[in-house]
Amino acid sequence: MVLRGRVAIIDGFGSPAERVVGVHGDMRFVGELNLVTGQPTFLTAVVQRQGEAIVLSRDELQAVVSANQQLGDVIVNALIARRGLLIGQGSGLRLIGSHLAPDSLRLREFLTRNRIPHSFLDLETDSQADLLLRWLSIAPRETPLVLGGSLALRNPSNSEVAEALHLRPASASEELCDTVVVGAGPAGLGTRALADRALSIRVPKASPMSFSASCGLGWK
């Protein structure tokens, strides 16, 4: 919480693509959904005007949220909204690769499905992609490249990205069921409602962060 002063939120800090995506002044709290999920930070906070702030650790924040449900709802909803803004702005991680490469498509899908804020820099059309590669002394053949802070993963697997971002796969359930309905929209819920009551049916519910679900389904 910034009591007095001003803090700028920087995307791509220290890189040729650095930009300011927000500024927090007096009586504003700084933070993003990674305070709840434990994921690494995607942006950098830089003090623009000295002042005074209250700093809470992740455990302390969780204690505050648990102790006061009303305040907790306000904080969590604000953090979720900020994550949505970052995704909409294309802030956060940088994925550099060719739109013609299957691995680039795979990583784009993985980051999108797990609601990880990122932007895609296409080697075929974006001059900034080539600029970043030359700045990092990385050859195009080593792409797709996932960049963020100290993170630099060269053509990583989905599992390697998940580990780096602290995404937790859902633990496999030992519960057995006859049918799994994938998709909890109107059609999926209607199927469950109309199905034979003698059948054991589960409808996995994917969370935005980890896609944890019943019957052993997880992020992939």
C-alpha cells in the first residue's frame, strides 16, 4: 500500500521494449494476481517519487484476506481485474517466434489457456522481435523464446514453462466415474442433468490459473 509517493509499473523493464503501463499514487495498493497464485512477477515497480508504504508478504496478505471476507473480496477482485487488463494490453511475458512454427502455436495456446499475460512477437513480421533477439545474442533458430524478467526459456516444453511459472498440475484423482463431460457450459450441464442417474458423471471445472479438475485432468 502506497501511503505517500508514486510508483510506476513497468513492462519489459530494462529492455528495448520498456514501457509504463500504470502509475500508483497516494493510498493505492500495488500488486497483481501473482500475490495469490505464487507465480513470478511479470512487471517491475519503480519508485518515481519517494514517500512511505506498507509492505505485506504473501502470507501476511493471505492472513488479511482470510480474516476479513469483505476486504478480501475487494482485494482479490481488484487483482483479478488487473490480470485481465495485463492480458488485454499484451503486457507480461514475451513469446518470440514464428507464426509458422508449431512450437510457437503450442506455447501461445498454453499461455492463453492458463491466463498468463503475454505478447507474441512474430519473427516474420515484427521488427521488434529481431531487435530483442540481437540484444540478447540469441539466434532465430533457438526460438520460440519465452522472456520475462530473469526468465529466458529457449523452445521450452509446456512442462518447463509451467515449472518456471509455478503452475501446479492437478493431482490425479483416484475416484472412478463412468462418464466425463468436458465443458461446464449450458450444454455440458444439460447433458449431466439428463443423463442416466445410474451413471457416475463428473464435469471437470477448469480454474483460470491451473486448470485443476476432477478425474485426473490438469493443465496441459
